[in-house]
Amino acid sequence: MRTSHPLWPAPFPILIPEPRGYDMVAKALTIAGSDSGGGAGIQADLKAFSAMGVYGASVVTAVTAQNTKAVTAIHPIPDDIVAAQIKTVLDDIQIDVVKIGMLGTPSLIAAVADALAGYAGPVVLDPVMVAKSGDTLLADSAIDALKSILFARATLLTPNLPEALKLVGEGSTQAQAKALLDLGVGAVLMKGGHADGEICTDLFVSRTGTQDFSALRVNTRNTHGTGCSYSSAIAAGLARGMALSDAVGHAHTWLHQAILHADELHVGQGHGPVHHFHALWK
């Protein structure tokens, strides 16, 4: 079954259902690289969690020297330290969802999978490959490891169109999504931001149906961290007990508003960040 979602005219916020007692806060863990400019990676993930009312824990996989114009250096964190961060967090904190972002090498991908072996909750996997500036963040040698080791663990995979091309080759968006499902992921969100046209459409494909999420394209260069923020907002919805398609729709609405308000921030001279707290900062 395929359904389409209308363009989003309504402003954010939208009420999120509260599945637990008022004395408990949903908790999410992000496993990703750090962005010293604050617009993407761990920093964007934690901002998205906070904007959604979710407590965020973090595991740093790499430290980048990065701003709105370029990534000038990347320092990978040793695999054993990444694994130790994951295990230490999970030993103490009841994590409701895990979001995975930048993983640079096959050995790190394997270490993360091993560290998550005992975790039974949902996982949102954002296959971060290239920064907004064009700098490569995932080595080609790691792509096969990502597909063979982590895809089967992913509740949702969130590739943009260039990432989908690298993962499964050419084809229609629907065909690429099916190929990704065949590799073992639970569902796929094909992000359409790199396509042409005044309407930007994201395609959500699960094993039970397909749904379009569309919005008018925003004329701004300040879109740094959109992928990280989007996947983290979806993860936050899952942490708070939303069904997967509802979490995607809620995050889509929030991100569209974050892009609409991005020019208000005036951060940097290149591709600035989206406005994570557009509904909170007045």
C-alpha cells in the first residue's frame, strides 16, 4: 500500500504522545562523529533530541576539525574506546533508542555491532558518507562492512540519494529502497533533498507499504546537519513511543520548520546549520 502525505502548512510543534509516567524521560543514545562547528554530527543529534524533549547520551566515534565551509581534519577514536563508551552507557542508562551516524572503518563498524549485541531496542542508522562541504567521511572499504554487519540491526535506514547510489547502485528511488530492504534493514527513508524541483519528497518504504512526505523546497544555503538532525528527530519520536511512520512524519514537519528558520541563526560563512530550536527560541 502506498500513501502520500500532503505538504506541511502547519507550524511546529505538534504534541507528542507520552507513553510513560511523567516522572520518566525518554532517553536516546547517539553514536557518531563530533562536529566542532556545532551544526552536524553529535552536536546536531543532541540538539534534535533536546528539541524533542528527549534526554541524549553520546558516544564519539571521531573528532573532526570542521566549520560551515570545510572539514579540515578527522581524528578517529580507537575502536576499543568507542566500544567502551557504548557498553558503559548501556550498563547504567535505560536507552530507548540508538541512532548511529559516522562510522569510518570496517573495524569500527564491527566494534559498534559487537557492543550493541545485547541491546534489543530500535536502531536508526544514518549512513553518513559525505559532509555538506563535500568532504568524504566514510571510506569505500567500509561500505561493504556497513551493509553486511549493521543493516540487519537497523530498524530504519536513512540514506540521501547519493548515499543510496553508493550503497546499491543506480535505479529508481523505489527500486533502490527495495534493494536496501533486501539487504536486511527493517525500513528505509529515502531522503529527496538532493533531487531537483520545487517540491522535496522523502520516500518511506517498509515491508507493509510506502508513504511520501513532501514539502516545498526552501531557498537557503543553511542546510548543514540536515541528515543528522532528521534521523535523530525520528529516533527521538521512537524513544517517546511513536510508531515508525508517525515518527518519520513528525520529524519531517520539525525539520522543514528548522530549515525555514535556518537563516535566522547567522552562523558561519558557508553552509550554516538548521535551527533546531525554532519552536523554543523567541
